[in-house]
Amino acid sequence: MGSPVLKGEKIRALLARNINAMLETLQWSENELARRSNVSQKQVNNICAARTGCGIDARDAIATAMAVQPWQLIVTGLHLHTEVPTRMSRLLSLCTTASREDATKIETLLKDHARK
């Protein structure tokens, strides 16, 4: 029969639950998520409270800021990062807020490290 389809209220609740779990894991506030994702604080607050859903662009920006794939924010029962070590959390934070130039340098370093 296929998987059940989540609509309206249920998808908003799932999105809110997954984002709130990630906020707790990353030890971020809603304000921090808004800053990192460039999504307004009001919209982040409404999404986290399941009052509203969000469009694809906002979902992509939030997922990018949290270093997950956008689809992970709307999957039931998906195990998101639940234990991000402090050093990894700091690294993710630096990578998601890096300038384009710094992000290119980080990518080059990672590629060089992967070749070793």
C-alpha cells in the first residue's frame, strides 16, 4: 500500500520536533538558528512551535545551517545527530559560518586529508 502520507498539522509537528531535537543537540537557541540560516527569528519561532510550516528555501537554509540534508528534517523516526562531540560541534559551527573563501580552504584541506 505504500507509506502513509503526512499532511498539514502532522508534517508541521514532525518538522518542529526534528528541528527542536537538533537545536538541543547542537546547544543552539532559535535565535542562533535564525542567525546561521538567515531565516527570520519570527519564522524560526513559528516553525519550532509547529504554528507554521516552511517553504523549500527556508527548509534548505535551516538544514544547511544544521549540517543535515533537508529531507532529514521531515522524516519520521530518523536518528539525527544525538551526540555531537564538542569538537565536532565547533567544527560544524565554523564550517557553516565560514566565508566563501574560508569554506574553499576547508574543503581543500579535507580533500587533501582524505587522499592520505
